[in-house]
Amino acid sequence: MDSEKQEVLERQGYRIVGEHSGVKLCHWTKASLTKGVGCYKQTFYGIESHRCLQMTPTVDACNLACQFCWRTQEWGSDSLLLADDPTMIVEDSIRAQRELLSGFKGNPNVSRERFLEAWHPTNVAISLTGEPTLYRRLGEMIDEFQRRRMSTFLVTNGTTPAALRRLHSEGRLPTQLYVTVAAPNETIYRTLVVPKSGHEWLKLKETLALLPTLPTRTVLRHTLVEGWNLGWEDEYAELDRPAKPMFIECKGYSFVGESRLRLEANNVPSHASIRTFAERLGERLDYKIAAEREDSRVVLLTRDGELHPLSR
């Protein structure tokens, strides 16, 4: 990675790992350390927010240019030719997380016990920025994290079904696989998600059809932007139905980062509108509300209306 790009990312709070990976402390990791308040994933899935490592093996590679994305996009690539050693990425990502955490050691609001727990993460969110499935050694990296007894949450935009098939064939699927479905139809997909070529919408639908065959926990995430893609419950239901996900997250867009250059504050939906959307979608799919977090504007749907936290 060139020094100018690295400087920009480090000013934004990233730690760069190798040539194409990055780590950044999540707001909820800090809140869990200082206030004992975890993120919605702690509520929904039972992970501990102060022990969660947020990272990406593709800090500047994505094949989409989503309007609602908070990352810098001007110099992003839609492919990743390099492939750093996965063991190095895992070890240096944990090391980078510890560097970012080191300032909390003397914080009077952080107990020694909680700080030491954070020093040894038990979950990794492979989601920070970019499209992680563009990293061709992703399965090996997932293996390395799981070898350290860490659960793995992988977030993908769903446009690389071949990569998911490869993870399956290698026996290297993540603990939980998220697929972002941020548009109800191809017209909105092209204007809001802004694919960099012409086949991504069809690839997303291919991924959704693939999900029921993958032996892992699956999540569909609807990132909802007021005035753009909120509503259309019938069309979202048609996309969701063949995927048969274990979970559906209905989550509101947040007006943060460089998305503020593309969208406006009034594009942030209210929690009430997210809940209404979730209720309507659930009725069409026969899913029920299992939980919600108003502070994150997110509602969780499951088939039985129950939570299914990870078992350790």
C-alpha cells in the first residue's frame, strides 16, 4: 500500500496490516470496555463486544460503490491481485487491535479484568470495509482465526458466489455468514449500490439461491435508506424467500463517514419505520421479530421469533 493512502486511513483510525488488510476499533468495543454496553450483535448473537476484532483483508478493494458506504472510495480497486500470508494477517490484526486498545489500560472506567479479556478476542467481524471475498486466501484466514478458538462473522455483498462455493468445498465457511441485500430490485440496485460492472445483480441472486446449501448460520442484512430503498416489502420478500436465512436483519443507514458526501441526514430512517418494515417483511415470509435495538435502528427476524445465540 502506498504511503499516502496509508496515511489517510491511519488518520481515520485504521491500523494497516500487510499490503491490503486493516483493523479499526468499533464504537461498541469502546462502549463495552468503558460502560459495559455491547452492540446489537451481542444482544442478537451472544458475542462479547469488547472481545470482538473488526478487520478486513480488503481495506481498499470492492466491486461496488454503495452510496451509503462510509469508507473512502475515490481510490478503491474492484479486485485484489495481492494475497498476503493469512497467518501473518491474523497475527498482525490481533497485534494491531492490542495497539489500539493499549490506551484503555489506564482508563479508570475500564476494569483490569475487562481489559485483559479484550486483549484476547473471541470473535472476528470480517466486515470493516471492502469486499472480503476478493481475498483469494480467505478460507485459510478463517481457519487461522478458528484455530485460535475465535468465532468468525463474514460480511459479503453477495456478488461472489464462486468464492462461497470454494469456502464450502474447503470446509472453511465462517461461523456466521452475512449477505447484504440493499435493494429490492435491479433499478434501485444500480443507483444505490452502484456496481462497477454489469453482472453483480445476477450474482447476488445466485448467492441467495446458494445459501440454503451452505452448512452455517446465515444472515440477510437489509441496509435501509430513507427515500431510496425503504419499503418494497413484496420485492424484498421475493429475494429473501429462496435464501431461507436463519436470520434477517433490518438495519437503518447511519449518516457517518464519507457517506455524508453522497447522502443527507434525512436519509436516516427512524427506528419506528425500520420496525414497520420488519413487521411487513416478516408477515410475507412467516418470520417473527426476535429482538431489536433502537440505539442501532435494527430489528431481527427469525422463523420462530426466538434468539439463537452462539454456543461456546
